[in-house]
Amino acid sequence: MIEVRSSYVVTMAAAEGDLVDVWRQGKEGVWPQAGWNGRIQQMLHGHAQQSLFVWSSEWDSLSDWEAAIARARTLPPHVEWSQAIDSRCLYGPKVEVFTILEPSEPLDATPGRLEVRSAYTIRTERRELARALMCRAGALAGWSGQNQEVLIGGNAESNFVWSSTWAGLSDWEQAMAAGDDELEGWFTDWVALVDRGGTREIFRNQ
């Protein structure tokens, strides 16, 4: 499975205007016709807070995503809706693709729920060890979320992301502070493997 994240930069005026309503109209009316799935998110914390929106979707393969995009372009309702979105965005989307590492579960798309994405950079020769450790973490933590490896994007195959979803930021903070010997042992191994921590970004489902 892969996750495709398409990021759109918008003006603050658009972010505070009717953009979310237009996104939701597409999600409810156009996406089912196109066979699309996923979530619409607004960045709360990161390099473009409040001005960045993301369409996140999961697919069996990159070819399935490409076929869904091509199919949508033939649908008049999608063409009309896409023009409405384009008129509110500054630039075309930045597309990143992530391999979802097992065990995993679908990311919670409930409106208002937060997703915290923490990135780490690993040397290329250590990526097999990183994959194994990430898979072990997924079995240990029992948190709602996924471990992912960058397939297409910056530092492909050297960047790993721990993604988790929460009702609120305080829930995430409490989980980070909770003591668990087995998980802390895993984190010690992870720190020894990682070259550096990357960005931590927080998104809200719309």
C-alpha cells in the first residue's frame, strides 16, 4: 500500500474563506464518481501553517492512483470542481508518495482529528534496519497511525515518517510522556540508527 499526499499552497484569504467548503463539496459529490478516497487536511504547524492544504489518499499501487487521476479528468463534475479549487490555489500541487510499512491501519479521517507526522533521515545503507525497526514499533506502540518510507519525494528511501492521529495535541503529548520500558528500549535502538530528526508537522482533518 502507498499513501499519496498532494499539497496545495493557498493565500490566507482563501484559507479563511470558502476553500474548505469547496473541498468538502468535491469530497462528497465528485470523489465517489472518480473512485477517489482519503482526507483533506490543513497544516496547523510546519513550514506553511494555515496556508497549506493536503489531499491524502491510499492506494494499492502508484498505477492505481494514476488511473484514478486520469479517470477523473474525463468527468465534467470533476473538471468544474477542479477549476474552482485551482482558482483558490497559488500553485499546482507538490506530490509525495510514501510506502506504508506493516503492520498498519487506515489513518483516521474524522473531521477535526489531528495527525502528527515526524520525519527521520537514515543513511541509505541502514534503510533495511530502519524498515525492520519501524515495523517493530508499529507492533509495540498500539497507537492509531502508520510508519512510512518516502518512495517519491525528498531523500527517497532515506526518509522515514512516523504518522499518528489523535483527538487533540494534549493526547499526543501524554502518549509521548508515558513510560513504557519496551517502547523506550525500541527508541534507544532507533536513536542509534538515525542520522538526524527531520520536520514535525501537524495537520487537522477538514
